[in-house]
Amino acid sequence: MKKNVVALLLTGLALGPLAQAAEFTSIQADKSSLGFIYKQMGVAVDGHFKKFSAQLSFDPAKPATATAAFDLILASIDAGSEEANDEVAGKDWFNIKAFPRAKFQSTGVKSLGGNRYEVIGKMTIKGRTQMVSAPFTFNPQGNAAVIDGAFVLKRADYAIGEGSWSDFGTVANAIQIKFHFLANAGK
């Protein structure tokens, strides 16, 4: 009898995390953020986007089946000042009249161990698409989870900052993108 109880307890402990696993299917935009850090003349400057939408289907027990996407309204940029916002909206930077949105679509997600994962996908800005990968952490909190991650993109890969702005001594080529999403479990 004792052996059966011990076996049942061990089975329950082994299956416990799987029984609690849930698929996370929506993002609370008002509690999420999409930001960036760039260096202008060697000085780090923070910025963010005020309007974006994100979609996901993520079950931490099955990361290989996950999908993620975001759609970013480039005109919602806050690059640190009104002057900077006006400049980056122009043709040499984002050219938001011709390209009002940036998009990301995942092509795969893999586990890195523990609560760490990596999403790989296609980032499209100004009609140019590049593959990017972003490590992230996934921290469940009941029926919600916090997803935090970051990656670096090269602005030259997307023709961001052309003409006189193509000098990386003024604005660095590397831009760090940071994301913080509050995800909800599906029904």
C-alpha cells in the first residue's frame, strides 16, 4: 500500500507542472511596452512606441508550437523629444507616409531551459525584411504571465537613417529593442 501511495505522489509531482500548463493567447496592451535604446553621439537615449498590437499562442510545455507577432504603428514613436519624433518620421528615417507600420512574425520558438526561451522570426521595417532572434523570459503569475526580452537590430539593414544620418558616429547602427508583455491565458 505504501508503495502505491509513494508512486501516486511521485506521478502527481511529475505531472503537476503539465496539469498547470496553459496556452497564453492575448496581450494586455495597456500593461505592456515596446521600447528601444539607441546611442546618439555616444549617449544612450531611451524611446518607446505608444501604439502596437501583439498576438501570441504560447504554451510553455510546447514551445515548438508557439507563434508570436506584433504590429507597430511607427507614428506613435517617442524618441525623446518632439524634434526627434518629427525627424524620425521623415523619409531618411522611417518614412512613415510610405511605411506606416513595422511588423514581426515568428517562425519558431525554442526552450533555452528554465523560464528562458528564444523566438526567431521575420522583422519588416520600411519594406525590408530580416531574420531576428530574441531571447526572453516567461514568468507565469496565475492566469497571466510576464514576458520580457530584448534583441539588437542594425538600422542600416532596414535603411533607417539614410543620407546625412548614415554616419554611425552620430547615431549608432545598433538599436536595442526591449519588450515587456503581460499575457493572458486562453479559456
